[in-house]
Amino acid sequence: MKRAALVLCLGLMGCAMQSMDAGDDASVGNGVTVRAEPGFAQIHLAGMRYWTRHGTGLDELAFYTGIKEGEPLFRVPGRRIGDMPVYRGRMTPNDIQDLVVASLAKKKMQNVRAGALRPCPFGSAQGFCFDLTLANDEGLEMRGRVIASAHGGVLDLMVFTAPAQFYFAEVSPAVDRILASIQVK
């Protein structure tokens, strides 16, 4: 019943939710592909693309690709684009980590903290990743993981978040496999 209500709600909001076949390569924008894992559905909402296994707010792997100079990582309903922090091509991994934290705070996430910044492969390119701790707008403790690559003045970024209790540990092994499957054309 809850799943039917979610699908109806998402349909009314102008987004599409569709299941994926495990093992299929899926384009997530800007020439970046990843391999789908069992049980995930993809959601497209107002230019945002993310995958979830259990539903919105329970676990989300968001794909923000092709971000150019002067653009925000994502749009937030009720906020003007000019109120959002923006990507700059000269940003270092530390700066991008700070940009993610500031952007999530604009999305009404609370106590957003990032740590464990380290190099990570992003397909065949060298990227970087870091961990997140935060709380949603209702105070639920969340954990997250970010992987990114900045090349040619363009940023590709993937952000996984889930409640710290149960969902993060339950979904993160599949997300790790998805992130390990990144290919860039």
C-alpha cells in the first residue's frame, strides 16, 4: 500500500520512477555510465536523477553530472539559483567537499559534516571521495558517501545518503559496487 502511494505521489509530482534490470549499464549523464544492481529503481524529478532501493528519504544515490563553471550542484525547490553555492573550475577536492556540504545545508540538511577525503578511481580517471554525516530536515541521523571527478572545468558527482541506522549499512555494499562500475566515455 505504501509503495502504491509513493508511486502515485511521484507521478503527481511530475517525475518518473522505473525499475532497472540488474547488470545493465545505465547512462547517468555527461558520458558517465554505471552498472545497475538488483532492487534499485531510478527516479527522474525536475532534472534530478537518482536511484533508490527502498524509497525516497530511505536511501538515495543521486547523480549530478556535467556541472559547469558557475552552476550549482542541484536545484532546491523554493530557493533561487543565485542563493545556491556554485562550482568553480579551479576548485580543489577540499573545495568541492565544502561545496557539497554547503549545498546539502541549503537543501535543509542539518549538521552536515564531511571527512575522510581520499583519492578514488572514477572510471579510468582519478577522482576523489569522502564520507558524510548529516541529519535530514526532521532530525533523522544520516550517513553518506560522495565520489567525484573534476576534469576540463566540468564536475561529475555522485552522492549516496541513507539513515545511519540500518539503511546505510544495508544498501552501501550495493552502492559500492555501482560506484566501482563507473565508466566515462
